[in-house]
Amino acid sequence: MTVQGEGPSAGRRCAFLRLGGCNLSCRWCDTPYTWDWTGIGDTGVAYSARTELTTMASGELLERMLGFDVPLVVISGGEPLNQQRRLVPLVTGLLAAGRRVEFETNGTVVPDPQLLLPGVRFNVSPKLAHSGDPLRRRIVPKALRALAGLDGTAFKFVCRSPEDLEEVATVVDRWGTEPVWIMPEGRTVGELRDHLSALADAVIERGWNLTQRLHIDIWGDKRGV
Ligand code: SF4
């Protein structure tokens, strides 16, 4: 049990479900233990899928998630939509029990129609060039278009400097990825504060929203359990 740390629901009590595997390999990824089995990320650490990942049946997962007395379940990763078909029973079970669901996705996967239900929101974080991912992998037009067409979708871009905002504007103009939330890149309070200070005025000027990473402020870079 925790709070949502980022985006429009920041500060809301929630349960967090982190899934393994990702179809991107952002060099500054803050959850490399979900996918980086070769040490290609900035940390240089090669994690072990065998020790990091656990398989669980969706019925057991639903039971565990319902054990948390919170109104919101955040499903993140890695890239959770890589497993989206298998998540349908979990999501429908959560909704039936009165929970809301938010997916944290990198925006490269078209969402399954079975997940497009009242009470489900997609927080989409398209990656910019500084992620190190090739353009054709990080920008998937049909996925961005599909996600932008859904009620409630929020687009969250990780940025370091005002120069990054021009790249965000290009994506927004081209694929209609609004509303926009700009989030500073960083894994420490100091990095986040420096990047946020550098970005804030220009973000406000463009009429976009800002989000911090509340969990870093509270718990630092410590992994949840
Ligand atoms: S898309 Fe997200 S989880 Fe995947 S590598 Fe990039 S930052 Fe990490």
C-alpha cells in the first residue's frame, strides 16, 4: 500500500502492482530490475529475471490486490500492456469490487478493447530522444492515437531541460497527446529539484501541467515491497 507518486493522481492512496518485462530500454530507467537482464541501462547492473520476477495466477493477484483497503490500484512495470490480455480478469475483478485502475504505460502498445472500461485510466509516458530508445520503438503512432482518443488519458513526459519541451511539443502537435504533464527526470531529491526548477517557468508558459515524483521525496530511490 502506498500513494501514487506521479501525474494527475499524485498523493492518492493506492496499491501498486509492478509487472516485469519492457519493450523499451531507457538508459535512465528507474526500474531496471523489471527488465534489464544484461546491464545495458545507466546503472550497468544486470538483474536476474529468476530472482526479480514471480509468476502468479490472476485469481490470486486479484485476491491480493483486494486485500489492500484502497480505492485505486496502479498497474505499472516495466510495460504492463505487454501482458494486457492476461490482465483482463484482474482489471474487471477490481472494477467489480469498486476499485479504480490506472495503467502506467510507455504508449507503444495499443490498449486491448477489453480494458477500455469506466474506472480505468491510462497514464502514458512517451519517451524522448534522451531515453536512448530508437524513434521507431518509442513512438508508435497507432498506439498514441488510440490512447489519446480515450477519456481521461494523461500524457506524462520525462524531461531534463527546457530544450526537451520542444520535442514534447512536436509529439503533442503530431499525435494529439494531451493533456500534458511534465515530470523532471531524476532518482534523487536533488536531481528532481534541479530539473524541476529548470523546467517550471517554461512548462507554465506553454499551458502544460507539472508533476513531481512524490515517492522519491518521501522514500528516496528505495524499492517498494
Ligand atoms: S519504458 Fe519505462 S519501464 Fe520501460 S525502460 Fe523505459 S522507463 Fe523503464
